[in-house]
Amino acid sequence: MTREHDGSAASGDAAAASGRSPAADLHVHTTASDGTLTVPELPAAARDGDVDVVAVTDHDRIHPDLDAPVTERDGLTIVRGIELRVDAGDQRLDLLGYGVTATPSILSVTERIQENRKQRGAEIVARAEERLDVDLDVELREGLGRPTIARAIEASDAPYDYDAAFEHLIGNDGPCYVERYVPSFSAGVEALRDACAVVGLAHPFRYPDPESALARARELDAVERYYAYSGVSAAREDRSLVDRVAREADLLRLGGSDAHDRTLGVTGPPSAAFEPLSERLSRV
């Protein structure tokens, strides 16, 4: 059963394991999609996580309260980003864009996705309410994802917590699941390249076929090398493979906590890996 990631982490990267803080957290979700942090809350959360740079990468959406590719809020550098799911044919992949400019091409893609997200969310909620005989407190808005619905199920009178809601109801094989629109890999990359300073592949070892995903990463600018995987075996999480692909394809090695909660700085790139991204963002 496949479920959407909720930001929990079982292990960190080498820097986190050694007690060194990453230079940045480049994979953070907010209430604009399925996270719990608002933009005004980011500086305090970043200070708690000991990071000075955060990339807001909400699902399939540019954060409406960030008005430039890079902004400063209360001493925190915030990179306007996006996490865009695409269909690569053999599997679906998540792409990360950094330093987003709101171009017509990316807005066309995201607006279509968000309208579909609201329609899909309404149908999932209706199916769950009918099956569970409960009323779910869910706002049918842009950015709506299954984690928000799972939290609402957990908060209701239904006998399911967050994980059980995915496992028994809204997961990919669940009775309340509804398919959603996903752009093709080529369409997604084209829109991101037009809008972003850097485009990369997110969490390569979360896909059914990591090697195929990394082959696609060779067409991009970056790969998420620093990531705290949950439920992925050490044997499968072959970081040397990521390093080899990054070296051969000249990819930036980036990363972040994938936080959907309030905990930032779990992992991310060290200073040497972050600097090339910082240099590219300075030209936006």
C-alpha cells in the first residue's frame, strides 16, 4: 500500500547523524498544501531546527503568500519552491523546483492540478463520510491532499487513526481512493525549467524503481541526496548510487526534511553542497 509521506523520519543523513546541522532545509511543506506550518511560523521553526535557509516546496502549488523567488522573513531566508508530481510512464516521480517565478506555463499546470485536487478531495471526503457515517471537517481548497483528510478522519468519531485511515480507507487500494490528474514528466519538466532556477528529483529511494528514477534525474539539475527516509532498508538506500549519478550528470546534491509537521532541520545539504544552489538563486 502506497501512502503520501507525512514528514516522519526514522534516520538522518551523515551530517545529522554526526550532530552537525545542515546548511539549509530544502524540502518543507506548509498549510498551503498538507503541512501544518504557516509562513509566519517558519522563522521560529527554523531557529529551533538550527537552519537559516528553508525552501517551501508545497505540493503542486506555489505558495500564495511568498511574493518572490527568494525572500527574508525575521532573519530567515525563504526560497519559493514547489514539489510537482509527474508521470514518467513506468512510475510517478516528484520533482522539486527552487527559486520559482510565477510564469504562465507553471501557473497553467498548477491551476489545472489544484482544480482537480479540490474535485478529487470532495469525492474522497464524500466516500469516507458515507462509509464511516461521520461528518469530516475538511475545507475543499487548493492544496488539499490525502494527509489532510487522514487527519480529519483521525479527529472524527471514526475508529481510525492517521495511519489506519490510509491503510483501510484512502490509500491507493482503499475503498475511498480516487485517482488524480498528474502531468507527464516532459510537461512537468518543461514548465519547471521555464519557472525555476534549479529543478531536481526528490527522494529517489521512495520509488518502486530507484534506478529508473535516477536515470530521469540525469535530465535535471539536481537530486535529493540528503533525505531522512522512513521505512526504507539500508540496503535499498544506496547513497553511493546517488553520488555516482550526481557526479556523472553534474547534478547538485540537495535535500531536506520533507517536513509536513513543525520539525525542520532534520536533514539537508551541508554548506559545500548548498553553496552552488545559493549562487544560482542569487541570479534570479
